[in-house]
Amino acid sequence: MQRLGLQPSTFSLSSSLRSCARIPYKVGGVSIHAQVHKYEIFQSVYVRTPLLDFYAKLGDMKSAKKVFDEIGEKNVVSWNSLLAGYLASQDLLTAKQLFDKMPCKDIVSWNSMLSGYARSGDMDKAYLLFQQMPDKNIASWNAMISGYVECGKIDMARSYFDAMPKRNNISWMTIISGYSKCGDVDAAQELFFHMPENDVLSFNSMIACYAQNSRPKEAVHLFNEMLERKLIVQPDKMTLASVISACSQLGDLEFGSWIESYMIRLGIELDNHLATAFIDLHAKCGSINKAYELFHGLVKKDLVAYTAMIAGCGINGKPHDAIKLFQEMLDSDIHPNLVTFTGILTAYNHAGLVDEGYECFNMMSEFRLVPSADHYGIMVDLLGRAGRLKEAHDLIKSMPIPPHSGVWGALLLACRLHNNVELAEIAAQHCFALEHDKTGYTSLLGNIYALNDRWDDANKVKKNLKCVGSERIAGCSWV
């Protein structure tokens, strides 16, 4: 239009500004702002409001407020745009002050403020606002459900879900995701099967729920059921990523390869998210070279991709590659998470690098990460294998969280390697107290007694095992 020398209308300017806000395209929006001044049609609220919205979506609240103040006759859309900007910037105090000043509020105003409190986790204020609302729609109820889900208060979320006069698919998926987060797969499954209509998003929620809660067989089964309904529901990239994750847990490279061919057949492009899922699959199934190939082909390597490769190298006998990748990740200013540290500590353990492993373990505090019992378990195993049993025991005693049987089991195994009966007895007693099935630990303690010629104790342990009536599970090979 400009090249043709045509003067833009209010409609063309506002539409262009909305497009710039959505992309976002800062240079374009600022240029249109200049055109607005040039053609002297800046007085129109229908141009100023999209301009205000543009700056708010960019996070430039100073410019947004300036445009807002220059609007002569503000409408509710102008107020809502500024309010949304403050909420997106997480400036709840200013947002609430603006909300209180609004001469006229519509359902969008109330829902924006409600969602702001819910997202910030302040459910007490969200509750009070919800009670004050003159009218509520599905979005209002969904905001409350989502807020309680994020806070981990699934019972409160369910009470709002049950009280809803009308629900949409977002309501169902939010509560299903909530149960998935807290590990109640059965409750999520019951809701899924009671949904009036299942679409691709609801299938995605349930498949992800199965995959994230270590029930991969059910994830694959539901995916196959989805394929049978292909005329009604078509899998998308999110579906495939969750199913690939399930294949990783099952070690099912064959089905994972079928998904890859299925994607090619349907013309689904391999984006970074899917490629990362395949990296994890190939790494866990031993195809580390294929995982590397996919990793190097990524347009942008993020935390999830690095973590998958580090863990893959750690479990596939390439600890030094894992350490190199970890350093590369830090150099790229990507902060590791708890899963990353599990992978890298496993790599240090496999390489037998005790001091370096300890240094890495202590690094977790630099990233404000609190080690889990699993991280302590890896460190106990690393120290124990190196014969530093006292240090391993001292580390367990210094744990700020209760150690699980895996931590004491790592110490017991180290005692077996280095014939330390005294510590073995301490570790075994803790294992017996924490684990229902004592068979493995009892056999291990018996072996330690036998290696040290304490046959009376060894026989006593074996008799005790027979009295309990435990049976050793016969070994089997996947081959």
C-alpha cells in the first residue's frame, strides 16, 4: 500500500499492529507507530488500542502505559490490554491497582485478573476474586482448576471441576493433567473414559499421563486405539512424542522405528521436539551412534536434548563423551536440571572418577538444585566402588532427606566388593527396614558372611530367609 502511495485506513493499521504483536515483530510495529503519527489518525481509539496491545505483548510496559495515557476515550478493550500486559510481566500489584480503577469491567477483565493470581499460585486471592465475580463462564472455572492443579491441590481442583455447571475439553484435560502430575493414573483414566467426546488433545493428555507415570504399555495401547479411530482422531506431533517416550521406557526400538516410518508416510516433519524424543529412544536402546546423528542434526540444542545425550552416553559406556557434552552444555549457558545431574553423575560413576564426581555433585547447589535420594545413591555407589566406604557412610548420615533402600543397597553392595562386614550389617539392617522384599539383601549379607568365614551367621541368614518363605526369581534373558 505504501509503495503504491495509498494512505492506510484505521482498519489496515490496526490489523497490521495486531499481526506485529502476534509474531512478534518489534521493528514493524514501531514503524507503523511512526506511520500513525504521519497520517494524523492517531486519535482513533481503534488504532491506539492495538498499539497499546503491541507494546504490552512485547513487555514494554512503559511505552504501553504512555500510549494508554494518551487515549482520550478509553474503552474496556484498552483497559484489558494494559491489564493483560502487567499480568504477563508478572506485575500483579500494578495489575490489581489498574483493575480496581477500571470504570467498567467485563468477563475478560475478571478472568484476566483471576488467571493472574492462579498462575502466580496465590489461590487465596483467586478464590476471593472468583466469589466476587458477577458472572462466571467456563474460562473462570478453568482458571481456578488450573491454579489448584499447579499448586498441587488436586482435591480442590476436583471439587471445582465437579461443581462446574458446564465443561469443555480444556476442563477435562486440565484435571486429567492434574491427576497425572500427582501420579494418580487410575483417577485420570476414569475421567478420560467418562469424557463425552475424545479429541486429539484429550488422547494426548492421557497418553502423556501413562508415559510420565511409568505405564508405557498402556500408553502404546491407547495410541493403537487412537490409530483405529483414525477417521475421527488423527495423532499429532505431541501424541508421537509421548509414544516415543513410552517406547524408550519399554526398550522397544522396533515400534519406535515403525513410528518413524509412520511419520514419513503421513508427511509429519521431524522437529526438534520429536528429534529429541528419538534421541532418548535410540540412546536408551543402545543405538548411541544414531542418537548422536540426530543430536548433531538439531537446529537448536536445548536442555532436554543435552540431557538425553548425556544420559545415553552414561549408560552406553561412553562416560567421557557424557562429560564432554555436559561441559559443552554449560559453555552454551544452558543450566542443567536434576535429570541432567543424574545422567552426568552416572557417567562419572561408570568412569570411576570419584573426585570429579564429588565436584559435580557439589555443583548442584550453584544451580539452586537440591539433590534427591537417587543422586545420593549414585554418589554412595561411586565412593563405595572406589573403596571409600567410610566416606560413603558419612555421606548417607549427612543426607538432609531420608535415604531410601537404594542408597543403603549401594553401600551394602560396596561392602560385598570390599569385604567390610561391620558396615554391611548396618546397611543391611536399614535395607530390611525399608524394603518389603528382603530376599536380595539377605542373600548379599549371607555372601559377605561366607566370604569372611562367618558360617554360623551365613547359615542363620539362610534359615531366616527360608522362614520368611521368600523365593528368588529365576533369571531370564531378553535374548
